[in-house]
Amino acid sequence: MNAAAHTDDDVSDEQRRTRRRRFELIFASLWLAFGLFLLPALIFWVGGALMGPYGATSDGQGAGLSTFYVDFFGDLADGSGRAWGIALGPVLLIYLLRAVFIGVKADQVEREPVDEDEPPPPRRADVKKEAKRPQGRPARVEPRMGND
């Protein structure tokens, strides 16, 4: 299916709504996956760099990323607000940003009316032609400065 071959006239309102729902579902799912799987790993990594190993005991050994994920998903199951904030934070933030810009459209470019008899202005500057070299002279060769 070629997307460029279809115009807005070819698509019914029902198809347009179905495509929009599908887009929103995929978009939200990707951000939810980011909040559930990638964001906790980033938190583990940054927390380990700033505050030391996660779950460090008196002997200095810390728990690994798998223990962090077990604790994170356990907190989700218990209904911890912090864990749900991490999981849903990216989705909520993106939708909040999108809500701020609802109804904002790009400014229309005002075009000056053009007379039918007048030719349109040139789109770009004329290309300057280089002066021709005399036939017997070779092109200038610059000296090499490095060993490469």
C-alpha cells in the first residue's frame, strides 16, 4: 500500500478515526514500554553512579539490575505511587505536552499577489561563471602539508 497514492478524499471518516486510534495506541504503548523497562534501568545506572551500588550491604556488595527490576515490579504490584509514577510518567508527560499544544497550528505564510503579466521573480541568484584558463596552462596544484 503506497501512502503517497492516497489523498484525503480517498479516506473515509471511519478509516481516519481507525488510523488515529491505532496510532494513539501504538504511541502510548511505546512510551509505556519505555517507562516500564528502560527508565528503571536508567534510574538504576544513574543511582549507582551517584549514590553507590543498589542494595549495598556492609561488605560493600550491591544487588544487580535484576534485583532492582524484581523490586520495581513488586512495588508496581503493591500499588506504590512512586513505581507507578515511574512507569506512567513518560506517557503522562508526553500527553501533557501534546495537550498544551492542542489547537496550535503553523502560521500561514502570507503571499503577495502576483500580476499575471509580470514574470515571477527568480528563485535563486544567478551562478557566476568562472573565467576560463588559457589552454596551455595546467590547473594550480596546492602543496601537501601532512603525511597522510
